[in-house]
Amino acid sequence: MRRALWLSVALALIVAYPLLFSTPFQQRLGALVLLYAIAASAWNIIGGYAGQVSVGHVVFFGCGAYAAMGAYAHFALSPLFGIPAGIVFSVLIAAVIGVPTLRLSGHYFSMATIAVAELARLIVTNTEYLGAGVGLSGPTVPRNVFDLSFISSLPYYYLFLATLLITLGITWWMTRSRMGFYLRAIKDSERAARSLGAPASRTKLYAYMLSAGLTSVAGALYAMMFGFVDPESGLGILISVKILIMAALGGAGLLFGPLVGAAILVPLEEISNNLLGGKGAGLTFVVYGAIIVLIARFQPGGILALLNRLWAKRATPSKEAAAQEPVHAP
Amino acid sequence: MSFVLVQVIVGGLLLGAVYALFSSGLTLVWGMMNVVNFAHGDFVMLGMYVAYVVYTLLGGGPLLGAPLATLVLATLGVVVYFGLIRDVMKGPMLAQILGTFGLALLLRYSVFWWFGANFLSLPENLVGGTFDVFGIRIQASRLLAGVVALLVTWGLHLLLTRTTLGSRMLAVAEDSTAAQLMGIRPDTMQAIAWAIAAGATGLAGALIATFFYVVPTVGETLGIVAFVTVSLGGFGSVPGALVAGLLIGVIESLSGYLIGAVYKDMVVYTLFLGFLWFRPQGLMGKT
């Protein structure tokens, strides 16, 4: 009950944010937080809930971004039409990576994801149809509202918010379904889960495909907002890094972890880029690397897990008191 | 024509020996404590930059640069083991992979920030000259790198199989609790393994710095090469890494020559995925 109240207050604040903070910079910042939260929440399904660390998630992001821009550049369609194609490609790629590696130990999966992401970047950089090194552009002047090309960040903000809510809804539904129970069992002990008849490889594969499809939607939305995609912005390893670190910092395997991570890191990066300019790009990722190492070493559960623990510690005595009260009552 | 082809193959073998050298470090750590170091390629990159600093700023040659890079990286390996790996090993898989992946970023972008993103090149005449063997021209720098890498990799294999230290390390790899009961300290042995693994990357970096492109992001490519080599050779096996490294060097050179230079990495990565599909235990691995 109290949880529901907190959630509605938080949601109301998120809905009201671009109206309260209405400068273009603030609205753009808000939209970017939500966009990265979508991608990081999608990563969370395979990385957090299934415990399989994908370090090449950008390949799905890129699939979505290239499909959306390709729909416009090659077929003069609205970039929206690229989204289903991006999802299909992403799910297929997820199967190609996942079928062989999810049977093996988690290391093979992580190594394969990084190799596939790099392979995709090299292939796209050398493919004329996909714009090679230059990339693909979206509509410069919107023909109608379905081109989703706006100057203000406000429409993007609500579009991203809706997508994020859908992503979180799917994730929540997944955790409550049979698949969620399997995933929890597999993450605790794959051997024990298998021995009790949980189809471990298949469940992880489904989680990976779901994660891939949702990540590609984030990529498509990204390309629509920026109006173009090139190998670096659509398939560079740094996008994978951002997706990964936001989920891990906020709390991998927790529903709202990625959103919290994005809300911390996106403003941090924008501010450091503004303060330091081009020189800051390298430094930002030095800090990212340090954060990832520190999380891994001291707090693998992320910030939300830490808060939950502190909260539980504080709440325990009062809970005990509450439990005792009826006994003393007449 | 055939002379050119032979020359390409010889060049591939020499580069492959260096691949084998740094991959044997990855395979050693993986086989011994089931940790995959995602910063392995960036260790090699760091070795290249240590060598670069020695060659250009201090004016030293490979005779000074190679041992110094080995020493610096071996020290880093020990620090990383005690500061990070020892603890994340006990944690969940997420912590293990994040820990070394974060380390990779930290190293890569520290170098990027300090030296810039530009390609650096070392003086041509550092290890100058080319040899002419039966009409096959070989650059002296590549010959030096390949031969030293081959000898050191073989030495590493002998160290692991023929010495008391090697037996102790293998005992820890087999069962660290049982090894501890026999009076072997797993902690010390694992720290030594990290020193050897990282030292090998430092040496490999210093050796290829004389003819390879030196750039902060080179670690990503080399890291994937090491993954391919180790999964091809079977994890934990130094001879496997040696054979696989040489093979990958030749495949890379041949595809660069026959298909085109931009495609050589693609061929290697595709090969990796093919292996994961059809023979994940590697060429020489057991099922």
C-alpha cells in the first residue's frame, strides 16, 4: 500500500518534470535520462534477472537505430516502420549469440557479445548500403507528425516515458510469471534449477531475446531524436558501457535500478561534457571505469540494493515492535 | 606469387607467436581460477605505451623497454589481484565480469586522456633492417618479436609443467582447498599467476610496439584476439594457446592479403562465433 503511494508520487513527479524544469537543456536532459533508462532496463532483463552479463548490448541498440533510419533513407517511410524490423533483426542476432553460448559458462556469453558488437560495427562501417562511415540520416524537415521529428524535446520526453513504462511493465510481468521464477532459480544455482527440471538454457535465451527486442526500440527512439545514426553513435562500445553501468550502478536485477542509475549518470555526463568540453570525453569514461570497478568490488547489488538493506535494517526493530503489539493488546 | 604467399604466412606466424604469448596469460588465469580478464587486451596496450615511453622519452631500446614493460605490468597484475580479483572471485558472476571490464575502461581511457586518441608511431630504425631468407623478406622487428614471443611462451609451458612452482600452481588450479592442506598458499600462487599473466602481456606489448599501431583502443581488438585464441586452444592450456595463436596469426595475415586488410578482423571474429557454435571446447579440448 505504501509502496503504491510512493510509486504514484514518483510517477507524478516524473510526468510533471518537463513542465517544472522547462528550459530546452533541462527537457533534453530529462528525455535522455528516460531514453537510457529504457535501454538499461532492457539490459536488466538478461544482465540483472538472468545474471548473464552482456557487454555488447549496443548491437541491438544499433539494429533499432539503423532500421529506423533505413526505413526513411531507403524507403521514404516514417522511421516508426523501422521499429518492427529492428526488433526482428535483434531477436535473430540474440538467437545467434545465445543458442551456443547460453549452454556454456557465463564467460563465453560475455566474450561472444563483445565480439559480435565489434563485428557488427566493422561490417556496418564497410557497408555502403548502411551509409558506411558516414551513417544514415532521418528526415531533415518532418513531412507529418509520424516522422517523429520535433525541435522541442518535450514530445520525445513523453514518448520515451510511455516506452519506459511499457518496458518496466513487461519486466514486472516477466518477474511474476513462471519465467521469472525460473530465472531466479537459475541465477541462484543453475545446477540445482536444472536438476529440478527448469529449462535453463531456453529460459535464458528467451530473456535474452526479450531484452534484445526492447533494446532495439531504445535505439530506434535514439536515432529519431538525434535524426541520424553512424557507426560510433549507433554501434560504438561506449553505448554498451553506458547501458551496462547505468543498470549496475542503480541496481542490476531490481525493477527501478536502471532508472535510478540513468538519473544519476546522464546528468553527470552532460555536466562534465559541458564543463570540460572535448577533453572531458576521455575523463568521463575514466570515471565510468572507476565506478564500475568500485561497484563490482564493494557493492555488486548497486545503489538500490544498498538502500534496501539500510532501509530493512532501520525498519526491522519497528516491524518487530509492530508484530509484538497485538500480543500485548487486550 | 608463391613467394609473396610464403612471406605472408611467415609474417602471420611471427605475429601469431606474439598473440600466443599474451593469450597464454589469459588462459593461465582462466584455467587456474576461472576468471576471465576482460582487461587483458588493455594490459597489452599498456605494455605498448610503457615501451613507447621508454623508446621515445627515455631514449632506450627494446633491451630496456621489454624488461621494463614486463616488470611494470607484472606489478600491476599483482596489485589488480590483491585489490580486485581476490574479492570479486567470491562474488557473483556479475561482479567478476564488471570488475575486469571496468578495469579495461579505466586503463583505456586513462591512456586516452593522457596521450590523446592519435596513432603514435615509433622510430622506424629502432629495430631496423630486413632479412632476406631464400628471397623472403622479413622485417627485423617482426622477427625479433616473433622469436622472443615463441621462446617465452615455450618457457612458460616448461615453467608450468616441469618446475615445483608450476606443480604448485596446477595443484591450486585443481583444488585450492586440497592444495592448502598440502601447505601451498593459494593466495600466493594466484598472485604469481597474475604476475606471470600480466608480465606476458607487458612483454608482448613492448615487442609489437615496434611495428604495430599504438593507440589507446588497440586493447579491444587484442582482447578479442586473446578470447578467440583461448577458446580455440582450450582454456587453461598454454600449448593450445600457442598452436591457436599461430593459426590465428596466419589466418589473419592470409585474409588480409587475399580479401583485404579491412576484413581481417571480421574473419577472426566470425571464426570465434563459428567455434562457439560448433566446438566450444576448443581444438584440443576434451568434451
